[in-house]
Amino acid sequence: MDTSRTLGIDIGGSGIKGAIVDVRSGELITERHRIPTPQPATPASIGSTLRELVRFFNWDRPIGCTFPAIIDRGYARSAANVHESCMDANLGRIFSDATGCDLVVLNDADAAGIAEYKFGAAHGHAGLVVLLTLGTGIGSAVLVDGKLLANTEFGHLEFRGGLAEHFASNRAREEEDLDWPKFAERVSAFLAYVGQTLNPDLFILGGGVSKKSEAPFWMPLLSSETPVVAAELGNEAGIVGAAVAASHGVKCEGRIRPF
């Protein structure tokens, strides 16, 4: 069996995307295939969509799958931006039963962090690396010398009188009609807050506002004592990171995961 190829799936609020990945290079071997996320997005309905993806790729081997929640040994332990029925559901078992494949499920930002460390902006970077995805909320991934500290969820930290993701996410920028300088000011404030706590060696910023078409408008305006770079893998990061996680199998089941 060729273990260098793994199916990675990224579950999002609007779409569920998958591709077969070469986990040695991080390259997608196939085109991404996207199916709209079912509504309501219950564990059972998502499982049915995953089964469609598996059939599309004619896949019967292990799968890596992201999910936008805290994931504890396959169970969802939060439901901030997903259907309430996902809370405490054994997604690992539900999705595995639905697809007929062995399956590793992990937090979506953690998957992006793994991908950036293995193949992207953090590749070869020693020390403490913090990835923040600025989208509907703020996802986070923390890696120390290649070891992932899973489920950090910095977007849910209390900051400036509310949750951090209500202050410095891309959704906050859009809803409050913030211009780029004001948005950069808010992100800088949050980076300083995280930096004072963790003293990271590198920040990586992902999400839609890190794209080449958006980053030039605001990232040069950031103020940070810690170096800040844009994520490199873009929309492929979740798929790639999920595939890498699946290739590590049971090693993904602990709180600290080596990659």
C-alpha cells in the first residue's frame, strides 16, 4: 500500500473540500473537490457528505479530516461556530462509520499549523511558532520545535471587553466596516497580547486576509516585536495538514503531537 498518498478533507461552514495529498511534499495529487456543507450541519449530515467525497475519490484507506471545534480524541468539545448537536459527539467514530475508512479528525487551525510547519511559512523554523487564522473567527495553532500543542483556540480569549475574535477577525473587519489601517491596529494589539503571554519566535497569519491580493493592504501596517509573516498554503492548508495528521495515525490522539 502506498502510504505517501492520503486523502485530506477540510470541513468548513460553507463547503467541505477534499483532495489526495502527497504527504512527502505537501502537494495535491488531485484537484480539490468541493461539496456544499449540508444545512443543518449535524454530525450525521456531515458524515453523509464525507461519504460522497470518499466515493468521488474511490478511496478506502485512512483519511485526515479537519473540524472547526476543539477535538479531544475524536470528540468535539466545543460548538461555537457549528451546529449544537456536534457538542460532545464522537465525530471520529461517526465519520469513520459513514465513510468506512479509518479516520483522524482534528481542529482546523491545528491542521493549517501542521501544513505551514511541514511545507509553508514555518518550514525549518525552530522555537515557538503561533499561527492565527483570521476569518469568521480566529483560529490558532501553536508548535514548539515541530510539536503541536492541540486545541489552543486563542480566538476565544477574553480581550478588550469581549472575545478576541469579535475584535480582530476578518468578520469583525467586515461587520464594522473597518479600513485597513484600523484593522491592522486591532490585529497588532492582539498580537502584542499573545506575544506578552507566550513570547513566540514567529507569528504566521492565515485566513482570507492573508492572501496575496489582501495582505499588501494591511500587513505592512502591523506593529509587532515578533516577526510576522503571511501563511503560504492558503486554502490548501487544511487539506494538507489533515492528510499529514492521518499519516501519523495514533500519534494524533494526544494533547501534544509530534510532526
